[in-house]
Amino acid sequence: MKALVYSAWDTLEVRDVPGPRPAPGDVVLRVAAVGICGSELEAVASRSPRRTPPVILGHEFCGEVEELGPGVQDVKVGDRVAASSVIPCGRCRSCRAGATHLCPQRQIFGMNRPGAFAERVAAPASVLFPLPERVGPLEGALIEPLANAVHVWSLVTVRFPEVVVAIGCGAIGLLALQVARAGGALTLIAVDTNEARLQMAHAVGAEPVFNPTRQDVVAELRDSTRGAMADVVVDAVGAGVTRRAAVEMVRPGGEAVWIGLHGDATELPGREVVLGERRITGSYAVTARDIETAIGLFAHHRIDVAPWVRPFTLDEGARVFRELLTAPPAEYAKAVLMP
């Protein structure tokens, strides 16, 4: 089969590789669509040891079941499905508590097992979710990132947030804003250094939008909210400066949710956190409930991805990776490969 292989540091290339065979409990999917995740771009750019070549990347995908492994009963050949990126052990304390995404023995497609930048991929039937007919392949590839945004809001403790800010207008930030709107938020505010991304955020309902390269975003937020600040701020970048900004933009009693993983060290305004009872919450990956919710949001047309998603062929994958690593394109925020 054809696959886009991360074959060496800094190198992705299309190769012919052996097709997968289903182990017990697994199925083989013909991949319909697979998204390029920011974590994969970061891994290639930084030569992350979490994704060591040679490996087939790709953990945001949907497809059609082509072959069943021994013991599979819950799906059948021809089913259209989306996949969770996380494969838990199902036995540890985290799994028994329902936090399967925090399983210390978890596997992740494109890390410690082959991913979906290929014509076919093997996946456990236990991490597959049926797709309604009204959810197309492009949306199917975005189930996993949308579920990440849903997971953010499953963790938020602020009741009925009205003013929501997203820092970083990549896929997760844009989806987090739309999930907030679906949940009843009245004012969506976007922050990004890229003007094209801010326009994409505006297209899905963000108003106002702030660019920190030419604005003091904390002061601008204070002015636009008449001093009330934000109920919830989602940092989808994960740099020290954006994490601090997220805390500074939250009202007393509000919540900053960190989902970005760009850096580690972060200096925080401790007095503001304590005296304002501001909460800081980390958000990682997805649960089965998050994925089911994401499928429902797409099925009921509550999420609009048309302004910021573009499809490409698998053969174009290496070029698209290079473009995304060099400079974010003005035309889209998310690339989806269609093998």
C-alpha cells in the first residue's frame, strides 16, 4: 500500500509499504481522511523522541472497515467509523476510573503503533465509533480534534460562561470557540499573531479578535468587557507567555484551561491566582464520551470547518508538511489528507 512515511529526521516521503494485518480484536480500515495535527508538526520540527523515525504518523482519522481480525463482533465490513487516537490498556487504575486517556500504558497511533497517513491502518475495534451518513470524511477526520475541544469544556467548572477567549487559532482554538458557542457562550474572543488565523476565527463567530504583536491583549480585553474580563480562557498554544496571558485574562473565579504543549517553563502571577481564586486546568486527549459528543455536533451541523480546512492527496502530504512547518498558510488552518 501507499503510505506517507516519516522515514528519517526532517524527512517525510511517500513509499510502498506492506499493508496491515488485523491482530485479534483489530480491524483494518481503508483510510478515507486523516488530519495533520499540530503535535505532529511540532514533533518533526523538534525531532521529538516521542515520534522516532521510521514511523507512519497520523492519529486523526476516519475510514471504512475492510477486514476483521479474530474475535471482532461489534463492527462489520463496510462500516464507516472514526477512531480515538488513544488505545488504553483497560485494566489500570486510570482505566477503571474512566480516565482511559490518562492510561500510563496507552498506545497512540503514529507513536508506538503505525498511524493513518496511509491507504490502510489497523485499529482495535474498541476505539472505533460509527459515523452517521450526514458526517462526511473531511468532518470524520476532525472528530478527534473536535473531541479534544469538547474535552476542554467537560473539565471547565465555571457555570454558564458568557465571555470565552481562545489564545491560538489553530484547529483546537477554533473548535474550542465553536463548542463554547454551541454551549451558550455569548461573546467569543480570539487571540493570535497571525492575521489570517484571526480572520478565520472571525468567520466562525469570534468578535473582537486581538493580535498581541500590535495590541496589549489584556488591556484590550479589559476595555471590551468593561473590566469584567473573561469567564474562561483556553490556551491552545502552550508557550510560557500564552499560559501567563491566559491567567491574566481570566476574571476572579474564572478558569484558564491549558491544552497547548509548545513549551514547559511558565512564570505565573501567583497573587492574582490566589487572591482571585482563578483556576488553572490542564486538558489532555479525549474520552469515548467526548468523541460521541463530537460526532453529534457534526451530525447536527453545530460546527463549521469550511472556512479553515483544506483537503490534499496523500502524495501532496510531504509538501504540505513543509509548508506548514515553514509558515502557516493564509488559506487554511488545518490540512486533511485524503488517501
